[in-house]
Amino acid sequence: MTDAGDVLGLRGVLPGPGWHVLDAARTHRFTGELVMHADVDVRVYLDRGLIYTAERSTDPSLGSRLVEAGAIDQAQLEHGTLRVGEIEHLGRLFERVPSINRDGVLVVNQLMTDECIRSVAREHVAAVDVTPYRHHPSGMHRWEVIREVEATLANDVPHMALPAPAPDARPVSAPPPTAFRDTPAGTSEVDTADEALPQLERREPYGDDTHGDHQADHHEREHRVEHQDDHHE
């Protein structure tokens, strides 16, 4: 425990009204446990100045209060509780019992917390015990951590995402379609709407007919040579 006067700047303020303590904890974004000594001691748990639960020293356990309020039933509490020694850990309540109405549990806890805080805010507080980073022994702080992570993931935008178009933006024109048609030889020619592609000279593949043409040319050249020899003679 730490002196509240040193941590929350309450030196010379206490004894005093409970709302002084609560405001100081919020201002200093305190994380941990406050035990406010009033007619009945009140334990307040905060995370960065936000109160996530509060209870009187005379209150039943959190699980029992949730059952009494109708947020969960006894069977769900039994299946959702992880017992470690004397500690009844509820940090994984929703994972262990997915049928539990999570929002209902969180709302009931908030209502119980608000009622307790309103009461202690009006009371005369003699002293405060401060323990930084001590969370509620039930492990319920994990509920809030998971909810924050889920909210962050839901609001996360990929870094490479494109900006939204303007309301009056029009679709970008698509390029003209490309048409293919088959030629008699089985090859394809391409037509576009903008301009005709230059036609390349087509050459027949080498084969038996081409070989015959070469032989005919060779005989014709030999015939010309013989004719020229006869003329000279």
C-alpha cells in the first residue's frame, strides 16, 4: 500500500468527502485499488482513471451477485469459474461458457458499480489505502481488456486501403474491349476499337510443299544455265 497523499495528491484533504478521492484518482489516471475507509469500507478498482468496478467489504462475491441479479445462473457460474486455491477466477467466464449473455453481465456490473460509487461519493472518508496495479481478485479486469482489443480490431483500417471516392465521383471508363477472330490458318488476329494493329507478313511453315518449290526453282536455274551455254556455242 502507498500513501494516498503521495500518489493522488490528497495530503491535507482527508478526512473529507469521498468524491474528492474519486476525482483525484481520475485526474491522476490511477490504475489499481483504492480502499476508502468510511462507515463501511469500499474497494474501488480503476484502469487509467476509469472505474471498472466497486464493492463494499460486506458485499458477497462478484459471481454470487451476478447470479442474484439474474445475469447468469448457478450452473453457468460453476462452469465459468476457474478455482485457484481460495480464488474464484472469472477472467475467462465468457470463453468457458459461450452461452452467457456478455453484454448483460457487463451492464449488471456497471449498475452495481454506479450504485456503490454514488453512495461512497457522499460519505465521509477518513483515510484511503492505495495499491497501484492491484486489480480485482476475480480477474474481471480481463473482460475490459478483451473488449478494448475487440474494439481496436473492429476500428482498425488497413494501411494500404484506398480513400473513399467523392460523393459525385463517376466510375472510371473501362478500356475498349479486345476482340479476337480466327484466321483461316487457325491463328488469331486482334481488333481494337481505337486503331487497327499493323498486319504482319504471314509466312507459311516449312513442309513438303515448300521443299518441292525449292526443287522446282533449282531445276529452272539449271535449265537457264544450259540454255545460255548452247547460245554461246
